[in-house]
Amino acid sequence: MREIKVKKGQILQHKGDINTRVYKVKSGLLRSYSIDDKGKEHIYMFAPENWIIADNCETSTPCNLFIDALEDSVLLISEKEEEIRNAKVKSLVNRLAALQDRILGLMSSPSIERYKKFLETYPAITQRVPQRMIASYLGITPEALSRVRKEISLEK
Amino acid sequence: MREIKVKKGQILQHKGDINTRVYKVKSGLLRSYSIDDKGKEHIYMFAPENWIIADNCETSTPCNLFIDALEDSVLLISEKEEEIRNAKVKSLVNRLAALQDRILGLMSSPSIERYKKFLETYPAITQRVPQRMIASYLGITPEALSRVRKEISLEK
DNA sequence: GTTGTGCATTGATGTAGATCAAGAAATGAA
DNA sequence: TTCATTTCTTGATCTACATCAATGCACAAC
């Protein structure tokens, strides 16, 4: 378990790496994302202070995700094996609950609802990343998010 | 931890219930699903033999999911608290990995790719449930799945 | 200052998949 | 068996969101 500092833009993990590390964010902001066949980025998660981020793939298989820093950050790095020994079941179950919500949202809610929920759930993130990244997290294009925001502003 | 038998169609858990139970399937097949504002069902998961199924919500809060039996089944019921004590971190991490795949698939793959992957990943389930339920799991309508299947049959 | 470079917005058009409606085929019950 | 119910398919139309393209803005580098 050691501490490192990374600069904004630095890539910690590439897709295809065999990476056995887990990152805990002490300060700053990381994200994980995939790049699809057409070269499009899809953000899987944001990790601000006190969050833990890693690819959930098997310890020995190549990662599916990239992880990089959206802000200058300070991280604690630990090995997955160690993490598996220390992880609290409770916090994993909470994470399962969040993913369940995300899946059901993707299947049943239109983009405007997903965006409103994001604003409620992660108000701090909204201030810290460009809108196109929120769009990517929501599974829509920046253009679509821009129109959603316009529609919300007209509702008021 | 007790064993019960349930008939096909029997509902084990309603959305809104405070349900602290976890079901392990000894034989048969369960599913969990939500119903959205427009009354549409969205299947969250299928649980065949040896799978564990439950709503991932907080122990004390109302569930988001329905759980029912798609076949006559034999189940082992345990309490969530007990389950949290006994759960293996490894199996939870595997589940996280599966959900990660599902989310990235919903965001980046067209329905035909999601269906092909489903066939590879859960070939047994395909034989046991009506197609409209697979459509529901994939986040598309039965009509759309029917057309996807037609397209696949023409590819060959 | 000027000249990028990335981001947000807006408009025009395209498309995957939804919805609606009708038949056909399979399944189950009496 | 027959009748009813559910499931699957097919066609016509609709819509949410994507794509493509142009413009305006902010902010950083020089």
C-alpha cells in the first residue's frame, strides 16, 4: 500500500493491461472508461475523494477499462489480492445496489430522467467535469445532453 | 436457513416490500424484475440452479424489485444479515464484473450484439424462458428481438 | 494582444428501436 | 379433441437519440 501523486490526464491503466491494482483516491478525481469498436469512449465511473476504483475483471485477465486522472490526484495503491482480503462485504453490496440502479435506469428511463438523477446523486461531480463526460456516463452524446439541459431550463 | 418449494408463477417478493431475504436456487428458475412508470417489466436477472438472488437494496429499505418463479423451484432462504456474514468477497467481485459488462454493453453495443453475447453466456436460459423475457433482459421489445433473430438467421 | 484547441450549442438529417395493429403458431386447459 | 391464451412474427408508422456540420465561446500558449 503506497501513495502516489498523478497529474491531470495521466493514464493509470490501459485496456488490455494485466493490472492487479486497486486505487483509492485521497484527493482529486479519477475515472474509468471503455473504448468501443467505433472508438467511442464510455465512462463507467467517476471516483472522487475516498472512492475506490479498479477494473472488476479477473485478477489474471486483461482489463476492459482505462483509468485516468481528471484532476491532479493523490492515490493509495494496493494489490487486488490484498483488497479482496480486506474488503468489507457491506461496501461491496452497496456497490452492487448502485450498479443495479444504473442498469435499470439504462433500460427504463429516458435520458432526461437519467440526467436529473445524476444531478441529485452526484451534485459535486457535475461541477468538476465537462458536460460531455456526464453525457458519456449517461450513455448519450454531448449534443443530446445539451438538448436535455435546454428542455429542463424551459420547464422552470 | 430453510428450504421451501414454490410453484411456477409464485411471487416471492413485491416491489415496496421490506424484504430481508436472500434466495438460493436448488432447482428451478427465478427471476427478478422491476416495473417502470409506464407499467413495463424490465428483467434484472435470471437465477437458475445454484444462483443466489435478492434485491441489492439496503436491508431496511423497501425493495425495488419483484422476484418470482419461472418454473417450479426448490429454494433455500436465508436472511440478508446472515448472508453478509457468510458471503465470499470473491463471488461478490465476480458479480460486480458481470454487472460492469452489462452496463458497458447497454451503453455501447447494439441489440444484436447484446443478444449474441447473451446466447454465448447463458445458453441454458435461452431454452427455458420465452423470448419476450430475453428481450426484457436485453432492454428491447419482443418485436425488436424477433427482428434481430431473423437478421441473424439470414447471416448464415 | 493573436492564434489555437477543446467545449457547448444549434440546426438538419439519419436510424435503431418503439409502438401499434393484425395474423399465425404454439401452449395449455377442459 | 376443442377452445382460449399466450407467444412469436410481420408490416406500417413514430420517436428518441445519433450523426454530421456550422457557429460561438472560453481559456491557454505564445
